[in-house]
Amino acid sequence: MSPRSLSAGLAAAALALTLVPGSAAAEESREAVGVRLKVADQPPVEVATVPRAWPGQLLETHGVPVDGNDLVDVVRDGREVSGKRKRLRQGDVVRLTDVVKKRKTKRVRVRPRTVEVATTKLKPGRRKVVREGRPGVREVVAVKTLHNGEPAKYRVVKRKLVKDPRPRRVLVGRKAHAVTGANGLNWGALANCESGGNPKAVNPAGYYGLYQFDLGTWRSVGGSGVPTAASAGEQTYRAKLLYKQRGRSPWPHCGRLL
């Protein structure tokens, strides 16, 4: 609605109060009740209506447009009334709130998470970023409600992830795991004997890394992938676990060096 569209109706409402006493119109108005009409942000006016009329009838009589979003309240003795009690009585206030709903779509940034991976390739406590993260994008649809031109409510009705964020990957240095009963042994000597101290060493017969694990043995002590893809510290830790299970027997030629 607009102030221009209200002017004719409110002017007619004001004229209803200027009836000349003693006239036929004034005699008829004695059966009417006086109410106060407050439309949106316009000044209130005093109007007359038939008793027990609905507020919508009053607004229609005075040419005040109302759409499906607008709020029509009746206030009686300082309190809002509802249901059948909204039929108008003397002294009621009819309050029309102009409600406008605006739907808006926007895109917002989704921060990437950080994935930390422990490694023995770095000194304990050191960190190394191996892959930068990338933010994602989320589409948000919201409805903004205005009452008489002023913001009254903001409601999100839909969220949709349109671009996945890529996590940031960080290596964090740690000490090699300790294994009771295997830490005081000469693992460097064993590694030099088995592989020349090369954590990437591969024997065509199917043995890998510093301690020449076969894949079955590597997995039996919790290793994943192939030993040569693991750090030297990880390979040593798995070798200590194997020693705890089977002693020097997995290294029949070089185990004597431990």
C-alpha cells in the first residue's frame, strides 16, 4: 500500500466525525461506535462504524487496501484481542501493519578445515603445510520481513553447498613410538645390514624398506600401504613391534647386530 492510496479513505473517515448535530445523518450515527484507525506509519484517525463490524469491513469501507501479508490487529483496553472478539466495539483501536516480504539469495564463503597428520620425518613439534586449503561456497536463501518499512524478521529458508571446501593438510613432527624391550637395541646397524640404511630400498623378491619387510609381515604389525611409503621412524617402530613378537628371527642374517 502507499500513503497516496490511503488518503481518500482516511479523509472520508475524518469527515464521518464532522456530522452536523440534528441532521438526519447525525441521528443515524448515534447507532455507530467510534474507533481509532491506525494505518501503517500514518497518524491515527477517529472513525465511526456500525457496532460489531469486522475490522476488515472497516478498512474496506474507508478504502484502505490490505493484502495477504498485512497484519490487522484490534486493541481493546490496551490488549490485543483475537477470534470473534475482534468484532469492533466503542473505543477499540484497529491497527494495520504493512508487511512486505523480500526473498534474497546470496553466496557465502565456507572456511576449510585443517587436517593434521603426525609424522616422524619432522622434528617433534615442527609443522609443515603440504597442501593449502581452499574455501567452499554455500548458497543461502533467506526471507526478510519488513513491518511498516522497518526490518522485523530474517529467516533462512534454504542452504545448499555449491562448492566443497578443500581441507588444509599439515604435517606435525613427533617422536617415534617407543616399544618396551626394543628401544635399547642397535636398529641403525640392522638397517645398514638389511638395506644399506635406505628407507626406499626394494628387493625384487618382495622385500621393502630399511628392514626389508614383506607386505604380509608389514601389515601384521599395523603397517598400511607399502613400507617404502612410510617414514624411517615409522618403519623402525613397526620393526620394534615385530621384534617384540618374534625376536631376531625375522632377520636371520642381520639380526645378530641388534
